[in-house]
Amino acid sequence: MTPTTPEPCARDMALVDALTGVLAPLLADAPTTDNPRGLGAARAAVEARLRAMGFDVTHHAAADRPPVLVAVRRGAGPHWIGLSGHYDVELGGDGWTSDPFVPTCREGRLYGRGTADNLGPLLLRLIALEGVARLPSLVWVLQGEEEIGSPAAHAIYPELRLPPVALWLEETGYFELDGRQRVLLRRPSPLTQIWVDAALELAATAGRGVDLHDRYLNKAFGTHRCPFLTHLVGDSTYLAIGPNDPRSRIHGADESIPHHNLALSEAQFLAVLRATAEAA
């Protein structure tokens, strides 16, 4: 029996429109590691949005590799939140029902290369932050070679001097097809309960069940080869929340993101940040 998926709300569809509008020009330039022009355009677009929201952005380069971006913005409260992501996408590949580099909506999903990994979740968070007051201090680390094993990030991340991060947020997270959420949490701290409560309260309000898992998000190159987990997370608390689901097909044909998880993912992201800003 096929699981019954939740119906998208008005905010979900507003976010679909917003994401489509931002993704379309980025995907048109195919921001893959074998296309420096397109990759540079995606990096510049993400950086411009960060700077417009008050982030200080620095570039960290290794040889002639795409630079790592480190974006820092001070905010309310004593605690820092760290975020990870990447601005490159996988090659198009065969077997697509529609053009992989044209965002396309059908069957309650937004299709296109990078919609789930990682431009979609990354841009969803950038959209969420626009115009929101009283947030904690944030540091965002973004690389441009995740899809080929992150050679530059493995060289650069160990040398970064970052603020003391209380919580690292994974680039995305997962829901089941019926809307039940998988929340991945590692190394709880005294602040953990406020983060979990913030996410779970919104899930309950939306009629979603939640399963907590003590593990990391699955990685294409393995957990031990992920520069984010290997070099940045360390002993800090780790949390993975985000809109993907088993049909997202990361690295496969018809990669997509479900409409009905967008508003809840946006709300949970902001709730975690606001709870952190208010914590002593």
C-alpha cells in the first residue's frame, strides 16, 4: 500500500514559488565541478544573499580549487549555531523525466538537479532568514566540491578558526513518505532539550509523528570521509532536520523535494534558532 502523503499548505506553495525562482537561473548555469563558470555563478549568488543579510563572508582556497566560503554573523545570546552545505550539484546523468537543470513541479514535488542536494535545502534556509529578527550568532561553512569527495574542504576545514559552535546543523534531514519525521541527533548537551522541543512541537502541531535517531545523515562517500563530520562537528551537538524524503533520489535521476515538507522545515529551522537566541 502506498503511504498517504500530507497535503501542502499555502506556505509550502509560496516556498515552492520562491525556490523555483531562485533555483532556475542557478541550475541553468549547471553549477557542477566540471563547469567553473556555472559553479562560480552559484557561489556568487549564495554569497550575495548572505552579505545582503549582514553576514561577513571570507573565501578560503586550496590551489586552484573552488573556494570554501565562511559566513559569520553575530546575533543574540551567547551561543553559536554552525551550518554546513555546498553550492555544487551532481552532474545531470541519464534517465530524467524532465530537464535536470530546469526546476519542474509535478506530482507535489519540485524536480531538478540540486533540489534536494543541496541547493534546495540551502536556499530554503536563506529564504527563511530574510527579515527575521533576534536570531543567534551564526557561522555557515559552504564548499564547492561535495559531489566529487571534497578535496579542497578536507585540506581547508582543519585550518579554519571558527567561533565556538554549540550546535552544528546538517545540510538537510529526512521525512518518511507518510510525513513522519526522522530527527537525527548526536551528542546531546544541556541545550539539547530546547532544540528538540522546538522541532517536535511544530511537528506535532502539523500532525506529524517524529522518530529520534542517534546517528548521522547517510553520506555518499561515507561518514568518515565527510569533511563536515570529520573536521567541524567534533564533540559538538549535531542535529539533522530538513525536507528530503525517500523519493528525493539524491545523485539519481529525477532528484526532487516534496512540497509538503517545506513550510514545516522552514518553521523548525527558525524555531531552533530562536530558542538558541533566548537560551542563557
